[in-house]
Amino acid sequence: MKTIWIAVLLTVCACAAFAADPAQTPAPASPFEQGMADFDRNTTLGAMLEARPATDAELGELRVLSDRGLKQARALVQQDPNSADAQYLLGSWLIYGYRVVPVDEITFDGSGASGTRTTNRIILGLKDDPAEGLAALKKATALAPNNGDYLLDYAAALGDTGRIDEARGVLKGVWAGTPQLSIPQTMRAGFLLANAADAQGDLSAAREWVYSALALDADTAMGVELLRDLDAAVAADWNAALDAAVAAAQADGEESYQGGLSDQYTDEGYYDEESGTSGDEGYEEQPAE
């Protein structure tokens, strides 16, 4: 969801000259830039706290970021509903921002007595229903149809919220060249198409999309990792199919065996179909010597 910016490295002399010239002092960040900075910090911290316990300070920071970020995004949209940046910021917060939700859990002590305690849970998405966030992202793409990042992020959000067919529709249009994308953006479209095909169980198509993307840059680590995951999924499916086939064959063999025995035996014992006699009738006790 986040754009990776490539920084231009400056020499030490150039940096010193830049700092010394008041005319070159960076202007204060715009509200949109401030909102995106808060969003980046929120998503980075939230992803970390999904994997480990949070400190009270971290929980407090996450609460402040999510509350401030959503209020700011709504204010920007209210100020200018036709701002693609404002709509994009709002949609990003609603779907991908992290929030802290208090949850009551039932506990039991050593004697078996129950109680409750409140714990904090980190949740992705500032709203349970993604509809408003998707609508904001979609409007951002309509207001800025040539912004490839906005289109790709909208498609990713569609996929992440289970609307796979819609995501594939957007991505195929992007892949076809509407709008014109950079090579990294086009590759990302291919990887997202691979994810969509994978989500719908079409591993063959998923692999084809990865190869199509890698044709633009074969050394992209993301594509190589995605191929590994798909290969593992294909192997797992193949092994599961093999196990199912073996189990079915064993079951069929057991039924055939039981069926054969049922044709050979009656309640009275063995039955010879050719002679028409049972085992009891055909058996004669031999005299002892």
C-alpha cells in the first residue's frame, strides 16, 4: 500500500550549501504530507505490534496517530471533496490504518473461578465496514486517473477486502496500459494479478502473471519470493491430491475385497457357485487312521 520513494544522495558539500541558504530551506509539510507521514508511522508501528506485545507508550502513540489521522483526513475531504489526495488519504486510513480496541476476556484462577480482564487488541482498519474506505479510494482514482499508485492501491484494497473480481478488472486495465505506468508499477500490477488468481485457486494463472512481471525485471526479489510461495502451494495441492487418490484407491480395494467375499459366502459358510454346494455340504469327515 505504501509507495517507496527513491532518495537522491547528496554530497556533504551540497548538503552544507543547502542548509546554509535560507532560500533553499524546505517549506513546511502540507496537511496531506503530514497525514501521510502519520499514516506511515501508524502502519509501521501497527504491523510491529501485531507480532509482539505493545508497551503502554506504543499503544498511546497508536491511538493518537489513528485518531488524529482520521480527523485530519475527514477535514481535508470536507474542505475539498474533489481533492484526489484528500480522498486517497481518507481511504488509506479507513482500510489500512491500525487502531487499538479494548476487549474483555474471561479468565480463570487456580481454583477455577472465572473473572474478566480488559486487554488491548491491535486491529487493521479504522472501520469494521470497508465500504467508505473503498469509495474514497475509488473517487481518488476517478479524480486522478493517471495516478498509477492510486489505481494500484485501490485494486489492492479491493483484493484485501475480498472483492477479487473487481480487483482483477482494475488490474487488467492497468496492465493493458491505461494509464501508462512505470516498469515498477507495471510489475506490481502483475504481482497483484498473481495474488488475485491465487486467491481464486488458479495457481497456474498466478504463476503466469509472476513470470510476465519478472520479464520486465528478472531480479525483483518480490517476484522470486512470490514464485516460491506459489511453488509451495502447488506442491501442497499435488500432495493432497495424491493422498486423496491413494485413500480412494484403498477404499475401493477394501470394498471390492469385501464384495468378493460376500459373493463367496452365505450364512451357512462357503458356497461353491459351480457345484451349488456349500462348504458344509461338500465337506466329508475323513475316518481316523
